[in-house]
Amino acid sequence: MTAARRDGWRVILPGATIGVLGGGQLGRMMALAGRAMGYRFWTLDPTPDSPCGQVADGQIVAAYDDLAAARDLAARCDVVTYEFENVDAGVARVLAETAYVPQGSELLRITQHRLREKAAVTRAGAPVAAYRPVTTWEDLSAAVDDIGLPAVLKTTTGGYDGKGQWLLHSREDAQAAWAAGAGAWAAEGVAKRARRAPAGHGTAHPGAMDDGLDEAPLILEQFVPFAHELSVIVARTADGRVQSFPVAENIHRQHILHMSVVPARIPGEIQAEAQRLAEAVAGALGVVGLLAVEMFLDGDGRLYVNELAPRPHNSGHYTMDACMTSQFEQHIRAICGLPLGRTTLLTPVVMVNILGEHLAPVLDLVPRLPDHVKLHLYGKAEAKPKRKMGHLNILADRVEDAIATVRALGVFGPEPEA
């Protein structure tokens, strides 16, 4: 059910079918929120009985780069979205030509490569840590001279939850990182680029930066001695309406998000500036749907944008129980051209990820969970260590009380002092 088009965008009314590229937990929670609004769902994912597939009307079991399967998905749906940014951007680009994909493919192309992402954030007027592209050992050595140490060497594509990252405190660390995998990644990146774009044929991607530096396989970033890691989830519609959620303060363990604390324990003026920066980036990129903007706050009160995710985000799960509108409902509203919901925080909250090693003890606790603890599980078949299996939203009058509850559950290990 599609209402009249308005200047190139559409209003997709309840009763219509939404297609989701990706079948993980983000798609699952998106579908659950959309079903409550009256929408139907199909998903595409290579894993049978995926978390999203379990709650959708149907699942196409196929690889993310299977163009025929993606076209099949589009034919069944009135609008197509994606639930994580590692879906194939080429597939999204072709779908955008034949189906209604309000997010488009350019945002995927930008956020799938850290150098493109840094350049886009800078053009939006938001601060980022100093960075340099790295293709060879000589590049890395020169970048270390230029930026200084400590610094973080990262793959420009494919890394998540700390994978593909090396913290460098010395030149010996740089040499060890190069020998431990960074050098091989760089060499493979050069080979892939050569296969895509033979010499003399220019850059491999339309719209890439003129100097081609966005094709470098590695990036060296200045290490920010942060006091807090923060994130803002911002929603934007095709006609430019914007709403941002309250700032989350994020605590990581072994590079995996452990806990999000809301409201963030930072001054109000810094929270307002973080929301302003997130909204500015979303506007500059022409986002439709959600954009998660991850930031560092240093000891001097300066904010630096670190990463973007053009989708619902782990650090926004607190919105499911603590805000007037959840991030998942807001995403549906945005891509369907509906009015955005209020993002008012109704109660302080702490979100805690349930990893594979936590699942069994959490299930044992279910009959005794306090009444201010909300359990969300993702329906994954196998509980592997460090795999995200679900989360808890702990509601309280103060975040300190919620953190104390996490500690009292005795499942997640020692917690920071409230």
C-alpha cells in the first residue's frame, strides 16, 4: 500500500511489505516493531531460520551478493532496507534502480570504507582524529612520523568488534602489526584493486575521491585519549525531517560493546553538541532512515567522530524500553515517509549485551529477574563465546542504580563503580 509520491519520495502505508537485506538481530527487532505498526516483512539472508526470518512472513536463503535473489526480494516488497552495512553495495545500487530503496547505495559505499567515511564526516564539518591512508610499509612508516604515536592501524574495510585493528605504541609495534597480518591485508587489497581497475582505467568506484586514496587497504588513525565513548542515533526522512535520540555512554570489553548508559554521564552542553554533530552528518550525507554516529570525548571536552553505521545500532537498543519511540520503529517511520516519533527518554536505563558465554546463566536467572529488567533474545541457534545473543535493558530512577543491578545479577563480571 503506497500513497502518492512526493518529490521523488513515497509514503508507504501500513499493510505494505518491507524487504530487509540481512537477517540478523537488527532485522528481527525491526520486523517486530514494524509488525506492531501493521507492516509485513520479507528478508534475505544466507543462514536458514535467521533471527529476522523467524519473525518475518518469509525468508529468501541466498548470499548477500546474489543479485537474482535480491531482485526476487524487491519484487515481493514495496520498500527495501538493510539491517547492517556489509550487505553488497553493488546489489543495493542495482536494486535502487528497479525498486524503492530510500537509503540508496551511496551511503553504503561511503560507510563500508573508513577513508571514504572520514572524508565524508570532515566535509560535513565534524571533527575526526588525524588519519593517513596506508598501502605499503613505507606509507605506514611515513604516517607514524606524521601523526605520531600512539596510533591505531585499521583495515579500511571489513573490521568490526576490534577485528582488523592494531594499537601501536612504538615502531616495533608497527613492525609486529605489519608482520602479523596488516602487510598481507595491504598486499591483498592492492591485488584486488588491480583486478577491478586495470592500469589506466581510473578508480574502480564511481564517485570515489579524485586522488584514489579512499581505495587504500589500511588507515592509520591518531589515538584519541578519550574520557568517554559516546554514540547518537539520528533519524532522517527523505524530505529532511530529523530527530536524534539521547546520547548513549558506551563501555566496551575486548572491543565489544558491553554496556550503554543513558543518560550519558557528561555535561548537558556536550550532549547537545554530540546531537548537533550527528544531525549535521546525517544531513550532509542525505541519510534516509537511521544513522548511528560513534564519538570519542577527550579529557578537554572535545568530541571526535569515530565511526558511522547507517542502520539501527547496538548502542540504541535501550530505546526499546526507555524511549517514547524505539530506534526500530523510528527507522520504519523514516524509510516509509511517516512522521518521526518523539525520542523523549522516559526513564534512565542501562543496556547490557548478553554474549554467548552469558546466555546459560541469564536463562537460569529468568524466573528471578527483577521487575525493572527487560529481556530481549535474538533466536540464534548456537551460543558462541563473544557472540551477541541478546540484551538486557535495566530501567531505574538513576543509572547508578541500574549499574548496581547489573553487578548484583552476578553474570557479567565486575562492573564499573556507580
